[in-house]
Amino acid sequence: MTGPALLPLDRFAALLRALRDDGYALVGPTVRDGAIVFDGIEGIGDLPAGVGDEQAPGRYRLRRRDDDALFGYAVGPGSPKRELLVPRVRLFRVRRSASGPAIETDPLPERKVALIGVRACEIAAIAVQDRVLCEGPYADADYAARRRGVLVVAVQCGEPAGTCFCVSMGTGPRASAGFDLALTEIVAAPHRFVAEVGSPAGAALLEKVGAGPASDADVERARDIVAGAAQRMGRTLDTAGLQEGLQGQPEHPRWDAVAARCLGCANCTMVCPTCFCTTVEDTTDLTGAEAERTRRWDSCFALDYAYVHGGVVRPSLRARYRQWLTHKLSSWIDQFGTSGCVGCGRCITWCPVGIDITEEATAICKGGS
């Protein structure tokens, strides 16, 4: 089947079971610690049924919906990045022996993962990470191995948050590529999904669970749901001239104003689905017989991240915030041919002091104060 398919709720549950039967580990949205997070799930019962969210600068709350929508929220603090560029990975281990040091490396991962409920902005973020970490002469072997084993079941967004601006960045709310299946949830009885095929694997999966063709009325309704989301974005960002505007304002007074608020906590980079900064750590055991080198996530907001032998090149929060925002929205385009921002709004929601990237970029780019 290549056209839009109808997937009743019981067939969607069957689809998740079919993925597990095919050897896929399911990773999808679930409620934990007062948030919707990406984590391992067993099936439809682990999804956040009837749970929505409320987001604003520096604010995130779950709320009870008046229906049983499985994907009736925007995005949580986590993203598929954790499954691809994992927060911590051992690079190698060295053991001391009579014949000299022995270097051991772990085998590359071969795990098959089905990402369930991925949004358009997150698919765009995966594409950004692919460009950074898979393309070019120096691909990251661990990332590339994890990426090869991923199947994406996207969900078209129908509930943008107050901090979303994917429309401005051209990344949503509808995913048009980068998925194996894309579902639009229709909650009105009977609870169902309209499925769009994005790959042969997705088509085979629909055939396996017995999905039939969607009616014209359901296709139109699915289209209206996504169109409505596009009209309800909580934020906008005018990207016309943004790249040049930010590069031309290195001494704008707004950098001082935002630095006075910024805590340097790195929340924005930790929740960002495209940030890829890492560092390495070397550790040894107490006997000195064994040592490990580990790669872990880092942030350009960390003082040590800007350390070059002899000193720190960005010693102030002003310089570090300027580096982050200018790279994200401007020089990233020079490096990789696209913006480093997908408009998911996470950096706004999870900033403890509510700094809004759209507000700051507009003020600096447009020459305001």
C-alpha cells in the first residue's frame, strides 16, 4: 500500500507488537517524573493516553485532556537524540599487562530501535545530526551504527506548545520525509490514525497488520488537524536576514542584557535535539592497572569547554551565550548548509529564567535594545 492508510486503534497496537516481534526495541513517549519523556516502552499501554502539556518560557506542566489521545502533547524535555548520540559512551579501555598495554574497544552497537511518536521538528533535528555526524570524511562510528538500526514512526503534530515555532523554521508541524510511517491521530470515535508510508519497511509493516485504505474524509480531516496546528504556533521567528544580522552584531548591548539573566546552567543545550558538543574523560582504577576514555555530552556554556592551552577563550557568560545563539542560527548554516534550530521550543521551556531565543535573536538581528 502506497496511499494513505487507515489504522484503527487496535491495529496500531498490533503494529507495535509486530515491531517487537521483528526484533525492534520500542522507544517512545511515556510519563515519568512529571514529564513526557522518550524511553523504552512495551506497547500502547505505556503511551501517555489522555495527557497533554502546557509550556511557556521557564514553565512546563502536564495536564489531563478531556479525551484519550495518545499523542495529545507537544514535545517533552527528551528527544530521539539520546538514542543516537548517547549521553555517555566508552571509547576504549587500556589494561596493563606484562607484555605492555592492551587496548580494548567495545563492539559497535547493532541494536534495532523503532522510534515511536517522533514529531516533524525532531525528524528535522535527526537530519541535522546526520549531516554533522554521518556525512563527510570523519563520520562518528558509534552514531552511524546506531542510526542504521533505526525505524521511525512519526506522528504529525496537532497540539503545538506555547513555545513552538517550527513553522518559522520550515520544519513542521507536518513531516514530509525522513520517516518510515507517519501517523495523524484522529481522536473522535472511533479512535484511529491516518498513516502515510515513507519507506518500503513502512509499507510492509502496514500490510502485516492489515491496514486498509483511508477514506477521503479521514485524509481531509488529518490534513485539517495539521493545518490547525500550524495556525496555533506559540512563537514566531523572522528568519529573513537572520544569518547576516546576527553575524553583524557582535557588540550589541542585548548580549549584556541576556547574559545578566543567564545562569550558564546548560539546560538549553541539554534539551536541544541538535546540539552535539561532547568532551572526553579519562579515568583509572585505584591500582593504575586499568584506564578508560569515555565520551559524554558537554555544552558550550561550560567554562572548561572554551579552554585552550593557556586560558579560556570565552570567559564570560556574554561570550558563551553569544557563541551558542550565533552558531545555532547563523554560522551553523555556513558549516552545514542549514540552521541548527528546528523550532521545537525546548530551550525556551526548560530555561529556568525563561530566556526566549526568538525574542533575543529578533532584538539583536533587528538592531533593537
